[in-house]
Amino acid sequence: MEYIRKGKGPVLVFQHGFMSGASYWRKQIDHFSGTHDVIATNLPGYAENRDDPVDKIEGFVEFLLSLMDKLKVSEFSLVGHSMGGMIAQEFAIQHPDRLDKLVLYATGPDGSMPGRFESISASRDRILLEGREQTLRNTVSSWFLNEEADANFQKGMALAESTSLDTMMAGYTAMENWQSVDRLKQIKNDTLILWGDGDRSYRWPHPAALWNRVESANLSVVASCAHNVHLEKPSLFNAILGDFLKSK
């Protein structure tokens, strides 16, 4: 299954990140389907999409473009989370005419993610030293301010556990070999940068670089949240996103 779709109106696409899936957006799908045609995608190799893993951000862009063509969606607003935010940046650079508004959420322009709770190479090593399960648990717990005590942790773990080792390794490679730092000025779409101030995957220099270099960028920083503002404070996240989508 490549996507979940619900509602009618302007098309709003939610793109998940690493070790995640379309169902991670359930609270947003239910909220925005009253005013939008909401599409949440499953990237190749993730969740219910059993296609072969992709090891390039540009390959994920090709998937997203192909899916929108198949669904006959000519223009849409795009919300990209984490690795999905990298895909969203690349999509905006390559296909600006297909986008209305752009939301770069808990993401950055450097796929190696300097300042991450641990380096990507350290995560690879952890798989070998401590096993895949422990690596998943360490990663998913870092996404929440309250770590494993967060009510959404188990759902995050379930999605992560559905991600094969091959898909994980391909994802690490895709992120590590990608950058947009020197191309951000090519993004001309009306853009929202959304970030939780406790994010341990993308520290402040990441959203700051996006905010400073994307021409039409707005910034929203949410206090006392980590990497998953849309789950930790869904009402506030939905209000911020809804306000941006309605803005002229």
C-alpha cells in the first residue's frame, strides 16, 4: 500500500521520515480531511509498501512524483517530516511548479545530521554491537521528549519494527549522501519551518539554516517537544499548520 487518502478539497500530502509510515499521521489525517484531500504516503520499503528499498533521496522524489502523477494530482501542499523533509526540499528544488505550500518539519539541509543524538555511523555500529532491536529502541525513544514514557512510543516502535534491516541501511545511505545547503535559495514556494526545541535528531542549526536561506520562509518553534511535535502536541501542531495553509 503506497498511501492513505481521505477527504476533499485542496490536496495536502504528508511525507513520513525514517523508520516510519503513513499511519504516523493519523491525527493529522483525521483533522485536515474535513477541509483537504489528504494523502499520506508510504515510502518504498516502509510500513505496508513492500517495494524495494531506496538508497537515494532523489529516488524517493521520483517515487513521490510518480505517485502524484498516478493519482492525477497536479498541484499540492507538502509536509515533510525528518528524512521526509529532505525529500520535500529536493522535490521543491526539482519540481517547484507542482507545489503550492511547503512545510519542512523537524528536518535540515545536511543529511549527515551533525549534532544528532548519535552519528549515523554510530547507529550502524550499534546494530552490529547491540542488535537491531536496541538500535530501534534508542532511535524511537529519542523522538519523544519523555522518551519511552510517551503514550505514542509503542506505535512508533511498531512502525520502526516493520522496517527491514535492508531498508534501514538504505535509509542511512540516502540521508548521509544528501545535502541541499547550497541549493536552498532555489526554493521559492511559501515555506513553513516547524521545529520542536527539544529535537535530538536535528539541533537548532538545522532549522536555522532553512529559515535563513529559504527565501519565503516562516519559522515556528514549539516549546517542550522533541522530534514528533505532531504526536506530542497534536492540537498545537494542527493549529500552526492550519493557520499556515490558510495564510496568503
